[in-house]
Amino acid sequence: MGASKKIVIIGAGPCGLGAAYRLNELGYNDWQIYEKNDYVGGLAASFKDDKGFVWDVGGHVIFSHYEYFDRLLEKLLGRDYIEHQRKAYIRIMNRWVPYPFQNNIRYLPPRAAWECLGGLFIAGIKNRKSYCNFKEWILAKFGRGIAKYFMFPHNLKVWSYPLEEMSYKWIEERVSVVDCKRVLGNFIFLRDDINWGPNSTFKFPLFGGTGEIFRRFVPYIQEHLFLKKEITNIDIKNKEIIFSDGSRVSYDVLINTMPLDKFIKAAGLTQFFEAIKQLKHNSVLAVGLGFKKSAFSDKCWVYFPESNCPFYRMTYFSNYSPHNVPTSEYSSLICETAYSETKPYKKEKIIEDTIVGLINSGILTRKDKKYIVSTYLIHAEYAYPIPTLDRDKALDVIQQFLRQNYIHSCGRFGSWKYELGNTDYSLMQGVEAVNEILEAKK
């Protein structure tokens, strides 16, 4: 695709902004980016309430697999960030188990710990290498104990989708796989096994939450950025986009980051309506609670597999930056509850249910309720693209057609791949789309 082509970007989340920044960096001028909201950042946006608390759309942390991303982050933030050593836990059986759970089962009560260790030992002996779905993969890798106490209940909370209808091929760096010898060594030597994963250290903006990173893109792209532009129709044949305000824009090549199922419907591609039925997602209700009370803990975040609370994760958000709260007298928590078409939830009760769940799980006492001075609810309708068994087959067909029509659909929901949905992955998909369009780089 030559350098005289008009490029249009749909969506100003991490992927769209990555593409926009790369176009600016290359000195290319024939492009525009359109965002339906009145802010940038997508799921990585942040908001400030009228009490002075900053809120993210759940528990975001910034880490990277890319030198380009690292350099860009340094340029955007300068010294306005804090670097943290991860302190993540699982709250279970009124105990704190360091993350990852499967590496640190020595913290469980003896009977449960023995059940987990025995299951892991049996799974190792069987050494099963063939599995059809995520549920079978969990049993094969961890055994029945770890599956029973953590893997099954927590993943059902996160995904809100049957595990036997999910693929296991997305795992890679998302789930720590350990052998029995290592876990037994942790038992014998009373060893904490906590450094697994790419986010064992992470950065967080000093001011403005995660969204501050993406607000700082705006000066580089503002002449090409159009907010509050919701798309109603996409005419692929004539390469034209129609917005809800009646305006239109033409393009030669399109970078799409809006959810792929919505894109297919907006484009009227009826031949793919059956395929997009295989593209499942969940939604997340992120509840922020602001307290006129100093920090409850020095932890970063906590996972909750048990049924005594609706949320699957809680973030001690005021620990990420002192500027996430009005002053040092205050603290804040963010709790995330997922739901889906297969596991609905009554959203009207979520704040009340979250507070009760925090008390049930021993995070708060009933007396702590009097310190709550702010509540904030963020509803992410599209939160996690679910790696279903038939997802890749559907994506292959759709993406092949889109590429043939000069459309690059990328980002967390544009590609519909959770395993490529981290902030750095999403941003780099936008960068790489531009590199392919303008420089023919794969």
C-alpha cells in the first residue's frame, strides 16, 4: 500500500493510539482517528470523581515485552511514574496465599495442602499430553486439588463461561505451570515462589491513573483526532464510514480496533453473522471504594476464588500512586466482578454486594463501612474476549476477508485474542499495522 493512501483508524484505545503515534512518528499526514467517547484510552482510560479519587477500569499494571514500547513510555511519562515490586495474593480459607497459588500451596491448611500436592503428584505420574479444552488442561497440569480449590472456581469467576467450552491454547505466560518436585521443595524449605510472570515488577503513572499514559498521546495526534464520533455503518465496497451525526469519511485502508462482532454488523457482512456467534466475551463491573482512612495493606492486588464475594480480583489502588487519592489520609480499593450471557448478574446490587463481599472475605470490618466517602462504578461492556473452542476458526475466516479488503482489525477486541490483549501487545499491534501498510513489514 503506497504512501499516498488515506488511512483511517477506528478507536482511540491503546491499539488505535499506537497506530496514530507511529503515523505521526513517520511523518505521514493523510490519516485520521475516530473515537466514540469524549476521551482516549479505551479500557485503559482513567477517571477522577468529584471527591478527588482517581479510578481505573479495573486493576491495570504496565509491563512490556517490547523495546519500542519501553522507549515510548519513557518519552510520554518521563519521570512521572512509580515502579513496584508485585505483591499479589489469593484470599482463601481466611488465609493469604502468595501468587501464583499453585506455587505456594504450603500456605493452605494441612488437609487442603496435602490434597493439592497429591493431585499434582498424580497428574505428574499420568503425564497426560492430550486435552480437548481448558478444563481438561487444568486437571492434566495441576490435578484435582488445585483445580478444586483455585483453578476451577477462580476461572469461572473471571471468564463467566464454561471452562469445558474454552480452548487451552491461549495459556503461555498467563498461567504458571509447575512440577511436583518444585512445589514439594517449596514445602520442605519454606520457600516463597512469587517471582513468576512478566509483571513481577511493573510501572504505574504518578498522576492520573493508567489513563494518563494515553492522554499524553494527544499532543502528538490532536490535529488528526476526532472524539464523540460513533459509527453506525461501514460501506466496505465504497470504502466509506458513516457516523451517528450523519457525517461521512472515506478511506483507502482501515485500521479497526472496535469489537470485531460490532464491526461485522456495522459493515453489514451477513456472510459472517454465523461466525461472530463464536466470538464470546464477558463484561466487568469495576467498583471503586474511597475511604477516609490510611492504606489497609501494602499489597498490590488479591484474587478471590471463593463464593463469599462476587468479585474475582481486588486492587489496593491507592498503593499504586499517592495521587490516586485526595491526600495521605485516604485510601482506595477497586473490585472487579465479571458476568456474561451464560452467567448473568444483577448490576443494580453490585456496590452493596461488593462491600458485603469485602467484609465476608475479611478485607474490611463492619466498622470500616463508616469510612467510605466515595463509591464509583465503571461498567466495561466488553472486558475479556473469551478464547472459546471455535474462536480461531471463526477469526481465520473473518480476518482473511478483511485483509483482502484493506482492513487491519487489531487490538484487544479487534483481533479478539485475550492472549494479545495486554496494553503493550495492543499498542504494538497498532504500530505494526502501520509498519505493514507503509513499509510492507510483516
